[in-house]
Amino acid sequence: MAREKVVLAYSGGLDTSVCIKWLIEEKHLDVIALVGDVGQKRQNLDFIRQKALDSGAIESLIIDMREEFARDYLTKALFANALYEGKYPLVSALSRPIIVKHLVRLAAEHKAAYIAHGCTGKGNDQVRFEVGVRSLDPDIKLIAPVREWDLTTRDSEIEWAQAHGIPVPVTKGSPYSIDDNIWGRTMECGILEDPWVEPPADVFELTIDPAKTPDVATYLTVSFKAGVPVAIDNQQMEFLDILTELNAVAGANGCGRIDMIENRLVGVKSREVYECPGALALICAHQGLEELVLERDLLRYKRTVEQDWANCVYDAYWFSPLKQALDAFIASTQPVVSGDVRLKLFKGHCSVVGRRSDYSLYDFKLATYGEQDGFDRDAAAGFIEIYGLYTEAWARQQSRLDPS
Ligand code: ARG
């Protein structure tokens, strides 16, 4: 009888390579390995593809998801100015659903009954993979080898790998656990687990230490059309290229470092270090433009919705009905988010120093204290008279309270 198939989310690292062999030996499955290219640091993708085959996979696929990732995932995150707990731009949380989508598609194409991933049993990503898969195809069976196996230490894993003919990297791996894509880079483990210790210099790859960045500021203008970035300094570019450029320029100015204590979905507070120069610069610019073009109540309400959106995505609910409904609301606010934002990047700070738009709600005549002032001060007096009625009545009532 032919063996059943499993589609595995493969990274090329030791964990997922061991997963391939483990799925073959322990679960008696044929393994199809999928690497999603979401703009992670360029490894040799041909090498990774071959490594999966060498580890025993019957098929090994590398899918370039970068454009789709930018168009369908990062655009939405930018529309939502998405920052979990006000800080983390959801780097890993955004990449899981697109990988899930392709895993499920491949499982259907290859008539695979199983999907597997290499996440541990302690993090958020296992939840995102599994809840994501079940949201798209409730009948697929899930396997989480790393959660199941008893190779708890790195040494025992390497021993198992060597005994089973899996190529083990000769170089000593990074002391940190890293995940990265075009939206940024996440760092955990090692010395970072002590929340009192400052992240050592060797943690960072995309950003320069602000103490060592240029002594003159870098200015650049980001143009948006309906919420989507379309140009830098008047040069029309694709979102992906804009992001790549901003990662470089903002990173060179020391912008985009985040050091936080984060509340994981699985009940654990963890110390997380991120570097997301391009993502944070874009969110900063996008927020700045929204301030100019969105009506007050809409803006205030949208800012609360943004937090709910970030929570949904962090909490593995990318495909949930609430998240989709919030997408619709957020998208409805974006047609006027067109215009230019001038960013100043200097020694780890990214700030908006200029903004303009054809849809600007800023009215110079109303705002100015100069000669051209067109604001009706007489109307202000009547407005205040009525506006204060509620609190005035309340104050009178309070004064009648028995003080005893
Ligand atoms: N704490 C972040 C999150 O949950 C980063 C996770 C990084 N994942 C990883 N496998 N290293 O989104």
C-alpha cells in the first residue's frame, strides 16, 4: 500500500531536517517539504531544496511568496499600523498565514492527509500554524514532531541526526533563535532570556548601533497612494523594493530596534528583541499621513481597531471572521491616505517632519494665528456655553451633596 503523505513547512535548519526523517521513520509518511520564501536572509535556496531531498523528502519545493506577502499581508498590516502591544510589528505572526495557505494548497494538490511544522510546544507559532490550517481545511491532520519527540536537548538532536544520516551544520549555530522575513527580524534565547541584560551587539544584523551612525540626518520622502507606499523621493517603486530600501536606509541610521517584554498567547511573558527598520519607518510615515487626512472620530476609532487587528494576527486568528471584518473597516478608511511624508532618520529616531496631501483636512485659515485667520471666535463662545452644560450641571449637583 502506498504511504500517506505529509506536507512539511521546511526551513532548511536542523530541526526541520530532523523532522523529515522523523516523519518517515516514526509516522511512516512520505514527506513533501515546502520552503516559503518570504524574504528571509538569503540562504542558498538550491542548497536547501537539495538538503530536504538528502534528508529523505520525496519532493522539495521552494516557493517565492515575497510579492504575495507584500500585497496581501504586509499591505494590510501597514493599513492597520499593526503593532502588537504597541511595539511589535508582527514579523513572524504575519508570515505564518501565507505559509499555511500554501501548505493547505499543496496538501490538496498532492492528496496529502497531513501537514506538519517544526515549531516547539512553547511558542506562538505552533498555534498560528495549526489554527491557521484548521481555519482553511478542518479535515487535514496536523503533526508537530518537535512537540512530540523526546530530543529535548540540542546535543541529543544532533546525535539522532548523525545516526540517521542527516547533514548537520559544521559551524556553531547562532546562540539566538532567529526568525526573519522582509518585515523584520526576531531574536530570542541565549543571554536575551535575562531581561536585565542589554542585547549584545552581535544580536543585530539589520541595524547599526545608533552611537555609530552618521552625525547628519537622512531625509527622505515616502509617497502613498490609497495607503500603499508607491515612491521614495519621487521614484516610483514596488512596495517590496520600497521596503528593501527603507530597511537599508533606516537600518543605517540605527532605526528599528525593539527590546520588549511580550505577552505570548501561550501564557508566558518573554523577552523579545526585534529589528524592523523598514516596517517601523513605513508605519511611522503612514500614521503621519493619516493624521492629516482622516477625520477626528474616524482616526480615533481606527486607532482602537488597529489594536484589535494586531491582537487577532498575533493570536493566530488571521483567517477569523473578526479579523476579516476589521480588514474591511480598515480598508474603507484608506482611499484618502494618499500624499507625501517627509521622514527624518537620525541616530535611532525616525520622525515625520513634513506631510502633504490632496485630501488634507488641514485648513490653514482655520489653524493660523496670523493675519489670514478665518476662525470665528464669536462662534466659539456659544459653542463653549452649550458644550459645558453637562459638566456644569454635574458640578452644581455635587455641591449639593451632604458632606457628612
Ligand atoms: N515572539 C514573536 C511572535 O510570537 C516572534 C516569534 C519568533 N519565532 C521563532 N520561531 N523564532 O510572533
